[in-house]
Amino acid sequence: MNSKIFDQWDSLSPPKVENKKSVINVKGTNAWLFKDYLGTMGFLLSGVSLNEKFPNFENLKIFNKKEKLVEQSGIPNLRLKNCLEIHLEPFCDSNLLVRILDTLSNEEPSGRFDSSLLLDVIKRVLELVKRPPRPPSKQEVIGAWGELLLLHSFIKSSDSQYQQSRLIMGWEASPTNRSIIDFMFPFLGNGIAMEVKTSSTGRIHHFHGIPQVTVPEGFNHGMVASLVILENESTGKTCADLVSSIKEIFIGTESEIATITGDFVKKLLTRGSATFDERFRFISNESSLRFVEMPDVPRPILSPGVKDVEWTAELENCIVIPDSTISTIFPEVLSNLL
């Protein structure tokens, strides 16, 4: 791997605006690295033929741009002509694009890369790095299952396409990476943040840091949803089943449903492969779910100099938020659990 290329990309700060990109030129080449607001890596080649036909790659998106405006801090904007823009899916290892650029450099030392060479290199690199992905662990699947179950209940409780869309966008809501808190709904109750903890062995949950039980700035309320589920191979549902069920309850016009489905798929990809799991089946019941205020979650006392910790907490004896309070925020959410 060419660590200098990766270091260049890694040094880029993600833009604060969704439709912007941070950009830097790979010195001595017609390649430009960029980082989008999700922190995803990509690059473009300028001054190339746009006649090359690229197949649909599973994890790469390639776009033709006759003109590309490059905005760099402190210097005038630059207009690049005849560009190929390559995006890597957010859940993929950024070293894949580094490997492609590395191979381009080896094949064409002049640094003037063309589209036909790029196509050939992409095919070879993908074949080289192709390997079966590690399946998610059972615990990872349990965590994703709980989030999908809550999301299904939120969506089913909503009576408008607009509200369903806002609920989808509130899942994994951080603009730069996976949020430390699972659901963030600034449009509900003057701002509600919810961390979902799911277990198949009781209300003993692992917390990955103090921010998971801290009400975010600008939010009025924070809660932990404690979910206890049971594995059941005969009547249980998989994560893939829950995904299908969520898609079935989207409402609106054909165009609106297509849009919200696309947004949902992006969230699934951000959350990771556990959301598509078909191996493990679980069930819940009416006593499975409890809500606890974030400040009421047991936590360690940090000694001076300690910035953050991970810990396991028992929530069985915590004060529970009354069902009536939950129902005023999420109407019928408890009755809509599968």
C-alpha cells in the first residue's frame, strides 16, 4: 500500500455541508482524492475519455463529469474537464482505492492515467482483494435486531410519509460516521436521543462510553431502550425479515416510497452487514422493552485523568419511564412490537 496516498486522504477534514467534498491532488498525476461528509474516500481522474463503458461494480460507483469544480481552501476554484469520479461504498476499506491508485502508478509512471487503464486496474484489483467477508457475530446481530425492531415500531406508528422519512433519517444520524447514539430525533419533544441496548441474557448491557448515556447538546431528553429477546428458530424473525417488514409499511406515492426506501438502504449500509443477517431468529414479547432515563443508568465514577471508559451495567432495578410517557412521544410504539 502507498501510505503517502492514504496519508494525504486521511489528512483531509470532511466537509460540514452534505453536498460538498474536501479535495486534494495526488502530486504529479491527474488524480484527485476527495472525502465526503460521511468520511468516505473517493477519487477522480481529470482529462480522460468519457467513452469507456464501465460495468456496475458491487462496491464502487463511477460517474462521468464533463466539468468538475474543485474548491480548495485559500486558493481560487479550479475547473477540471472530462472527469471520472469514483466513489467507494461507506462500509468498505478505503485501502481498496489506495490499491487501485497504487496499481495505476505502477502501470503508468508518468501519472497521466486514462479511463481504459482505470477499468483494467479496477477489475484486477477487485479480483485480487475479493474474499468472503467475515460474517457478523451473534452479538452484533442481536444489537442490529433490536434497533431494527424499534425502527419498525416507530415507522408503523407513524401516519405520514414525511414523518416516516424523518424517523428513518434519525437512525444512525451522525453526519460523519456511525453515531455513538442510535436514534436522534430533534423534531420530537424538543429533541429526543435514544440508545438501544439488546440482550438475550437479561437486562445486563455493555456501554461503549459515557457519551452513550449523555444527553447530546441541543437535545431535551435522552433515554436508553433496554430490550430482552429470545432466540427461537421456529417462529423468530431474522434481521433480514425485519428489514423486509419495514419496507412493507412505507406509505406515500410510488416516488415517495422509492425515495424513503433508498434512504433506508443507505442507513442499513452505514449500520453494517449485521442488518442483513439471515442466520439468527429472535422473538420479543410485551415485557421485553423498558425505557430508562440516561442519567439513571449506572456508570463508573471517573478518576482524575480518565477521559472515558467502557462498562457493563445491570438495568433490571433502574427506574422505568412510564408507558404513558412513552406513548405521548411514540404513540402505539409498545403495541406495535413484533
